[in-house]
Amino acid sequence: PEDIEKLQKEFYALLEKDNSSITIEYRYKCKNGTYAWIELTAVNCINDTTINGILLNYHDISDRKQAENDLRKSEEKFRATFRTSPDAINLNRAEDGLYIDINDGFTKIMGYSREDIIGKSSLEFNIWNDSKDREKLVSGLKKNGLVENLEVKFISKDGQIKTGLMSARILSIENENTILSITRDITEKKQIEDQLKRNEERYRKYFEEDLSGSYISTPEGQLIACNKEYLKIFGFKNTQEALKTPISKIFETFGERAVFLQTIAKEKKIINKESKFQKLDGAIISVVENASGVFNENGELKEIRGFILDLTEQRRLESQIQQSQKMESIGTLAGGIAHDFNNILFPIVGHTEILLEDVSENSPFRDSLNEIYTGSLRA
């Protein structure tokens, strides 16, 4: 109905002026019930003796109108995306880098308003923390027409260093080369990644330099990681050799391994457990171990993390000390016995000497007394 009213109004105006013309677009209902867009051009030739009427020219512009409608919708979507995206989006003139437009995301991340920056270059604001990043962007755009996932550092209005993941391409807008840039703020993400790297490095250093044999394994006995002390304790040449050797092989018996797993599953950890393990060459060693289990949300044991101290040398020295102490005790006992025995022999020797002085050389007791005296001195 609104198209009919518009047509009538235009035709009335056409009829009022001789030789006037109009061009109007309107919708026309087709036989099948659909609507087609028509471009009508009309010329007032009523006073023309040859034509004596209105000259009409109809042109179906449905395809063009559909294209225009699609383009408008696309522009509306782009405009909505441009304005509401949390990422920084900006349009710059390729020729000199002047800002043509920015979105709210740019303002939120960088701190500059549209009034601050439109019509000016990024160089005027010293936005690039490293000029080489800008050179990479320009070089990539010149070479390929686009740059993807370029990690760069920017300086915001308040002086903060921001890390951005930037993608850009060259577009032709109104016959002018324009750079469309989209930058995601990954500053917090990078800070978290850097902190994780520092923590991992700290843990790795602690793990490697630990004086105990540190290891991580699966419940099935597959070694996942170990440090140098672990290799030394069990006689492995390198980490690869240790990773290929099942944990069960360091236990003296399979039963001991089973008890170990049962304790971990039940108690979640083992503290200061002294055990006998077996080195790669078969030698038996004494160790003390602390271990804990890592469980999933269903309570299933997924990993075992342990720390082993080799007590073999300590136990050997303790055994030697114990043996030495036993020998010392025996010596002390023997000395005491000898002392007591000497106390008994002392009067025997003394009285024998007196008797030898009193009896004559021809006394039948002299030989017996000499034997007693000599035997006492030997004792």
C-alpha cells in the first residue's frame, strides 16, 4: 500500500509539468504471490503530437535490490561486530598509517578515545614498544597483503606495556587501500604463561638437584620422570634406560610391590618406609622412601611421586660400628677377667717365692714350687 501511495504522488507531480520525467522504485506483486522490485522511468509526453501520452520504461531490479539488502545487512553486522568486539579493531590508511576509525575495544585496551586518535598516526603516540614489530607488520602486509597472529607489545596511554596478538589485512574501501587490524589483548595470558614457566623451571631445578632419588611413575610401574640421583642409586646409565625399566624390577619381590601399591591406595602416602631394593646389576640396597599418590576426581590412583634416600653405606657403617662395639665389649670383659685373675695369682706368686727361699735346694718340694711359680708368672 505504501508503494501505491508513493506512485500516485509521483504521477500526479509528473502530470502537472509538461515533458517532466520521474524514476521511481517500487514493489510489484507477481502472479505467484511473490514481490519483484521494479524501476520505473516515466516521461510526460502528453503534449507530444507523436506520442500523446506517458512514456513508461520498466526494469526488474530485484537482483540488485537483493544484493543491496545483503550488503546492508553485512555492513550492519560488521558495524555491530566492529563496535562491540572486546578486541581492539582499527582502520588505518595504508598510505601513511593515519587512524580512520577505532572501536570501543581499542579504547578499553589502549586507553585512547576516538577524539584522541582519529586522523593521527600510531607513531605520533609512540604506541609501538619495539619499532621492529611495526616493521614486521608493514613488511608482511606489503608482501602478502595480510599478517596473522603477530605477537607484539604496545604502550597504552597510561604507559603500561600490553602484549597483543595481532592480525591485519589490506582492504579497498572507497577506492583507497585501508589496513584493518584486529588485536587481542593477551597481556594477562602471557603473564600467567611466564609465571607457569618460572614455576616449572623452579620445580625442574628442584627436582633435578634434589639429593634424594626423585621419581614419578604410573601405578602400573611405568616410570614417567626421574632425576640424576635416582639414576645413580639404581645404576642406570641414562634417563632413557631408566624409563624403559619397569618400576617392579627394583623391588626384591612382586609381593613387596603389591603391598606398596595397596598402602598408597589406602593411606594416600607412605612416610619414612625402609625397604630393600634391587639395583640394575642385582645388588641389594637399603633405602628409606617417602611417596604419595595422585588421584583423579573418581578417586582412582593415576600417578605415584616418590623420594628415595640410599642408606646402604650408612647401614654398612652402622654394622661396622656395632661390630667394633662388640669387640670393644669383649676386650673390656677380657681385661676385667685378667685383672681379677691377676688379683688371685698375686698371693700365689708371693707365697711361692717365700717358700722357695725357705726350703733347701735338696727339698723334694722344690721342683713343685718352681712349677707353681713359673706357671703363675706365665698366667
